[in-house]
Amino acid sequence: MNEVAIQPGTVTAVSTYTVDTGVKPVNETFGPNNIRRRVSGEHEVRQVTIRNGRPLAHEFDLEVTGFEFVKHETQVRDFFDAEELKRVYYPEAER
């Protein structure tokens, strides 16, 4: 792989991309505790540079870029408390 210059506000990571072969890919988990998995399609692993998108948040649109920034301030006080996550965070995420 090519060397990537590390810039402030960036990280380098490996990401898996789906290759468009014309066949619909499948990524399915099922069974007790989702222990079984079925995957089809062709994938390609690439090294990518991930930049902080917050300064450009206004430029992202779900219909154009496939994601958008949404401001959300959670009422969760302890992310290590499973009951609080179920009671507070999950309903927030659903809304």
C-alpha cells in the first residue's frame, strides 16, 4: 500500500468496500444470538484517510452523500450502565 501522510484531524484505517459486480450482495446474520452469518458478493479492502467532517457538516446530505450530521445531545449519564442504555439511549436513537 502507498504511504499516506498523516495530517492533523485525520486517522488512517482499513475499510472494506463492496465491489459492484451487478449481483446484489447479501450480508445476513441469523440464528440464536446471530451466530450464523451468510455473506455474498465481492469485497475490496482499502486503506483510507478519515477526516473530521464536522467543519463541513452543512455540506452533507443523506440523499446526496449517503449520510448527514445530526446534532443530538443524549440524556445518558453512564454509557457503561446497560439498564440506562435500554431505558434512555435506545429510545433516543429510535426517535
